[in-house]
Amino acid sequence: MNRNTINKMIDCSDDFIDGEPFELIRDDIIGITRKDWICGTEYYNRLQLIALFEIVDLGDCGCLDDDDDGEYPISVQAALMVHPKFFSKIYVDDFIEECALKDGKYPAWEALYDAYAYGGGVPVNMESVSSSKKCDVDSKVNEDPNFGTYRRFKTMDDADKYIREVHCHNISAVMGLIGFYLDRGVNRIGTTGWDVIYHMTEGRELFKPAFDRLKGSE
């Protein structure tokens, strides 16, 4: 069965511009999407995806470890979301802000922001993407045995520039291998990117599939 229907409650009249970076409500969350960045399920064969990059000052939120370089406290967290027009009603009901509704409609920008703030998306390590794209900002690349390679910046402005000039370019490579990235686990119990996609579009329980797979492997 393939229904390819959209959530009519979501107002897409002021939609995201194809291929252009945008600030999602706040200036520290930058997004980008293209109509051909898609994945497919048995219910939807063309789910449009959106990449979000959030700039986080780890010093301000008290998340710097003792062995972190305090001169580079800025981190960029990347996540993939489904376009809000494909959000299921069950999923939206979990986070909807009634005050955001306009004439009974949920503006796509508000719905995307609320969904991301509520549960995040499919995390992506952008340092896993090899590219010749360069950016002249001061950053530092680190290796962690548990989390792999990650990059830190000195300032929020440096991170913003790097996102727009490098990440927004390199994310196309991720979208070209989207099945590979969604097959990956996103937590220690084995929840996959696909589980997150089904949670957003079908309202399925987020963690149950991973627990079911664990039980089946016993």
C-alpha cells in the first residue's frame, strides 16, 4: 500500500526554498532541503527530507569535558527530519503548540521547529563525509574512540559560516546514500534512522522496534 498523502493540517504556503539555507525560527538552527532529497517507505515512496544544523555552545550549557579544548567550545549537531507535510497526526499530537496554529493550520516552519525541539531527528556525523569543500574559519577536528571524528569551532559565527559553506554542500552526499545512513543505529539499544522516519510519518512507537529486534535475536 502506498498512499503518498500529506497532512492537510500543515500550512506549506510559505514553504522552504529549494536548495537555499534558512534559519529555523532561531539564528542558531540552520536548515536546507531540496525536493529531490527523498527516502521511501512502503507507505510513501517520496518522503522529502530536511537537514538541520544546530550550533551549540558547550561551554554555556556546561557540557565541556575536562579534556576538551576550552578555546573551541562550539559544536554543530546535524539531524535529518521529514518535511512537516508528511508528519502523521499521531506524531504531531505529541508536540503541537496550540498557540502556533493560524486559522486552524500549523505553519510548516513552526511544525518543523516544534518537532525538532520535541524529539530531534536522525543524527548525522558530517565529518563522515569526505569533500574538497573548504572554509577559512578556525576549527579543530578531534577523534573520540566512542563517537568518532568531530569538529569544534571558536565562535558561533565561525560555525555558522562553516555550515553554510561546507555542510550545506556536503549534505547532498548524505542524501545520495540515504539508505546507508538510515540503516545505522542512532542509540545504544539499536533504534535506526528508519525507526525515526516511521515515528514521524506513521506515529509508530520510537523504541519498540529496537526492543522487538533485540528479543528476536535472543
